[in-house]
Amino acid sequence: MPGKCFALTCVFALTACLVAGPACAGKGRGTPPAGNGDLQQWWQTLPQGERQMLRDRYEIFQGLPPEKQERLRQRWQNYRQLPAAERQQMHQKFQRWQDMEPDERDRLRGTYRKLKDLPPEKQERLKQELHALRDLPPAEREARRQELHRRYFPDASSR
């Protein structure tokens, strides 16, 4: 789950960084930053609705406290330094998240919140047990997941 939050943060940071150059370039403040020579051309090819959405997100970014902006910049830098295979894996996980039904995303968010409340040793054990489910057939994996959910979160209703 932490990887999903990281991926979402990276997407937000990516948006903010991509908008920074075009937003400044559009105001006549010179050329885009080094290494982004075609950034302004890319910006001009975007549909107006996408440009507006990116401007809005950039304004949200600008409204964040400096420490949050810096944390997002650092996460973006970390993302950029990942090997291409890891970035691709992140994109695939993000796409899988986007393709989920809203109730499934809500269920996973709830489980993640409960996971954070477990003692560290139980968190680690649960992560290992969940990782072991990856190779099981779907029906068996779901039955085992529900069993783990009941065992680690007995007060929660099973889904």
C-alpha cells in the first residue's frame, strides 16, 4: 500500500514539475529549464482542458507549505532516479489502482489504515503472508485473504 501512496504522490509531483516550466514560459520568463527543450512545444500540443487542469494542480502545489512542496520535490527526484523497470512497475500498479472499482479502493484504504495501527512485528508478518498469496489461484487467494483479514482485524467486518 505505501507504494500506491508513493505513486500517487509522484504523479502529483510530476504534474507540478511539468507545469512549472510551461507556466513560467507562458508568462515570458525565458526558455524552459535545461533538458526540457521541447517542453514548451509539448505544452502547446495539450488540449486546453488538460492545460487548465495542470495549471490548477500547479496552483494547489504553490499553495502548499514549503516543507510539503520540498517533500514532493524530493519524492519526484527519487522517482526520476528509479531504474526504468521500477518506474514501469509503478505505472502498472497505479493503472491497476485506477482501474479498480471505487468500493474496492475504499476497502484497500481501510485495510491500510488498520495495518498502520498494528504493532510493527505484526505488520511485517502480515505483509509476508500477503506476499505469499501472489502465487495462489484467484479463488484460493481470496479465501486466504479473508482468513488473514479476520485473523489480523477481528473487530472489522469481513469483506
